[in-house]
Amino acid sequence: MALHCSWAGEDSNLRRREPTGLQPVSFGHSDTDPQPARLARRRTPVSPAPAGTLMRIPTFDIVSEVDMQEVRNAVDQANREAATRFDFKNTDSAVELGEGELVLRSSTEDRLRALHQVLDEKLVKRQVSLKAFEDSRIEEAHKGTARQKVAIRAGISQDHAKRLNKFIRDLGLKGISSQTQGSQLRVTGKKRDDLQSVIAACKEEDFGIPLQFENFRD
């Protein structure tokens, strides 16, 4: 027997929802078709997932920091050596650690340069980059002695940040971007390998300041 192909709709038991021709077919206590209500429930929008469950974009930070405890240790070692070496005898050679700077003092410019060399050696041994320091000129101090101030550079300046941002942009890695955030840079990318490539490229380039790469997040 051939079935009629025009259906007004089917319920869960595949029965017609149209009247049979003999009498109306009721649904429960009313003659309301439940189909629209069921469709309305299906169309209820799904709430978005909590922000914490969203996929994180890989990032890392570029910073320029100085371990001041190691600087202090290097200064102490340099002063101890200057106090015991014969060529520094009676020169009053010393290194002072101030707020954001070092001050070197000695009897002559020659002895001051020698003291600076001792300090540099101690800093390098303690793995403090010499790029973190900027020398001012040697100047004459009290009673013809020599003095030199050495600035301690921590953080990434605006000029260095501009250079770093341009360098990263010129690498041409798709999906990689960088943004200055205070005294550091945040680098973002779609792929972990591309971020690793940025780090490797920055390590090979000399920006004139020490750089560290921290807070790597997948």
C-alpha cells in the first residue's frame, strides 16, 4: 500500500498530527501542538564558556633586569682586592654602591681605570652583564683625585623598546606581535615554535642592554 508523502509533522510515535477526518485529535487537555514549544527549547542560545576555559594564546615577556644582590657582592669583592693589592696601596681606591649607580674613586685616573677593570672582572664572574652599566666620563674630585660614576640601567627604555618592536616586526613571522608594557615587552604568537624563533633571534642581536626572556605561556 503506497503511503501519502505529504505529512504535517510526526510525533515521537510517528502519528499524524492532522485530524483523522472523523474527529479532532487532542494533545493532553488542550488542542495545542507541542511542536513549537519543542523547537523553542532547541533554539535556546547556549551560554558562552567561562573566560578561564578559553584557549590561551602563547606569550612571553622580554625584560632587562639586574640582580642587585650580585652587584653588591661584586662591589664587596672588588673593594677587598683593592685593599690588599700592592699596586693600590695608598691610593684610597674604592667602589661605592649608590641608588642606581656605582661611584669609583682613586688617587689617579690610571688607578681608577685599574679599579674599574677589577670591578668588571668580579661582575662577570657573578654573571652580571656589563651591558647593564653605562660609564660617565672620569672627572677630577677632591684634592686632585679621580672619580667616575657608572649608571646601572634596569628596564627597557622607550628607545630600546622601539628598536626591539621593529626588530621583531621585521622578522616577518606570521601571527607574531609585540607590545611595550611599561619597562618590558609582551610578545604574542599563535605558535610556540615562532616565539622560540623570536627569542633565538633576539639573543643573536646586540641591543646594547642585557635581555631576559620570562613568563613563557602556552
